[in-house]
Amino acid sequence: MLLDDRDLKILACLQRDSRLSNAELASTAGMSASALWRRVKALEEAGIIERYGAVVSAKAMGLGFHAIVHVHLTRHDPERIVEFIRAVQGNSMVQECYATTGQADYHLRILAPDLDAYNRFLEEFLFRQRAVASAQTNVVLRTIKSNEPLLP
């Protein structure tokens, strides 16, 4: 799908506030409400808009411990990797997981209530995964940039 200036404007507005009414968004984009609705539907169907949601404060939710964990695998056995990925996908402390190049095989972004909870995550979850050889933790001291919209 080729995006024009109106599509980009719609996407920028929705990234800032996905609760805008159809009428407000149409007015901002300079088009009728029905034409806007069709464009938004097309953006959804094309997979450009993946979902709508709210940005929730981890701190306000009692999740004050934030870490990036660099995971090294024992070896690249496909069965163990699938097992590891399924386990990570099912653990709510794991906010994001990336398979990457470089020294570590996976990078996890973890949110936990505190250091004790994170230690339990390591001992009772991560180090029990058969694919995991080791992990290095970087504690996040402060967030500089987060949840950046793709379009300004």
C-alpha cells in the first residue's frame, strides 16, 4: 500500500492519541468522516495499523525494576530454541524479546516489582530454560526515550 500525505497525517494523529473520534480525525486530516473511515480501515487491513492501545505507566503499576537481559544459548538446537521462545512469550515479566546478531543470542526487556522478584525470575524461570547457557543483566537507571511514534 502506497501512503500519501493524508495517510501519514492520519497515522501521526492516531499515534499521538488513538482515542480521537472519527469526526475529530477527519477534521484534522481535512476529509469527510466516511472517507476517513475507509482510509483507516484500509490501513488496518494492510497491517500498517497493527492495534490500538493505551500506554500504561510501569511505575504506577508497581513495576519499579527495569532491566535488559542479554541471553546466551548453550547451543542452537532448534527444539530447545522453540521451547525457549514459547516460554519467553508466556512470561509476563518479559516485555520484549529480540533475537539478534552479536555476542548475545537474545535480548529481553524485563519489568518486575523489585530486585527480589527479578532474582526469582532468573532462578525460577530463565535459568531453568534448557537452551540458556548464561545471561548478563543491565539494570535500567532511567529511561531517556520510550514509545516513540514512527511518524512525527
